[in-house]
Amino acid sequence: MKKYVAYYRVSTQKQGNSGLGLQAQKNAVANYISDNGNLVGEFTEIETGTRKKKRVEIYKAIELAKANKAILVVAKLDRLARDVEFTSALFNGSVDFICCDNPNANKLSIQILSVIAEHEADVISKRIKDALQVKKDKIDKGIYINKDGSTMTPIDGQVRLGNPNGFGNYQKLGVQKIKENALNNKNNIQAMDVICSARKEGMTFQAIADKLNKLQYTTRKGKKFNPIQVQRLYKKCED
């Protein structure tokens, strides 16, 4: 009998706890595998619209599927198909997978969807950057009027881009300063040695995170590593 690991994704904590979105996905998976096999694990990714997207559960699901030689099953591909990290994780996960709403999907179609998702992400990013540049140019010219007709609120006596209420002194240092602090952090530098070597050996981000935690490495904030943090630090190996 075939083994399956289910992966669900919902947008909010409320939807994840009691909404029909999660239950509908569970029903679809249950109906699909009822005559085909056994469910050995379930993972639910819960997101909000106000936080940066972080994929943790998808990597856990892939690792469990590998350990049990199981098939990764998702209820619906349509919502996930434009998710760059999801499609990349699925394509690179080295596990068999099935989509209940699109059983004919394969690694080729996932790769194509990933490319489309990357392109759309780039287009959206450029659109946002262009809009911010227009606003910055207006500020440089002394034009402090927002699109809705309101006046921009000064931050520390100066009109600038960003939330006028601020996000705390650390964040006010700017994105570049934050990146510099992260890159120069002793914990990150030590962890990167392990990460770069482990990836050359073919280890997954989840396996590397487990290894770092087992060796008692911590993030720059003193917390345990997760696959997302490992992936971000790994990008520095390529710089």
C-alpha cells in the first residue's frame, strides 16, 4: 500500500483553525488516498497577509516523505502554483508528488510554473520599485503630497519614505545596515561554514538546520535554525 504525506496551506490563523479552506483541502486529500494508500503525516502552512512569507512546513513534509518513501500530496495546485518557494521546494525535493486537482502535474510542469512565478515576482518587484522611485523623486523636489491628497508625515523632522510611526530604532537604520549586521554576525559566519560545506555534499536545507541545531549553533538572535534561515545564509556562499 502506498504511503502519503499531506501538505496544506491556508492564509490565516482563523482559517487554519476553523475555516472551510483547510477542511476542504483535507477532504480532497482523504478522498484521493482512500482507495490508494495510507496517510503517514500532515503538515499545515499558516500565513497572514501582513507578514513575510516563510515556508517551514513544506520542508518538513518533504523530509518526512523522503524518510518514509512516501508520496507528497497537495489538495490544490492552483493556489500554490504561483508560489515561488513552494514550486522550487517541490521541484528540488526529490520526492514523488501528486496534486488532487491536477493528477497529471509532473516535475516539468512544476518547473514551468516556477519560472512563471519568478517572472511575475520580478515584474511586481519592479513595479513597486518604480513607484517608490517616483515618490522619492517627488520628495527630492520638495513635493510632499500623497496620492490621496494628504501630506507626508515627517520622520524625525525629515520627510522620507517609510512608515511615519517607525518600526523601532533598529529598523530605522535601514535595510542595508540590517543586512550588514546579519552578514557580519559571528553566529552567522560560523554557521555559514557548515552550511556551505553541507550543501556541497547534497544535504537539504532541513537536514542542515537539524545538524546546526544538534551542534548547538544558534541564529544571531540566539534561536534555533530553520530551513528558511539556512537557505538565506546559503545564498551568501554564492556571493
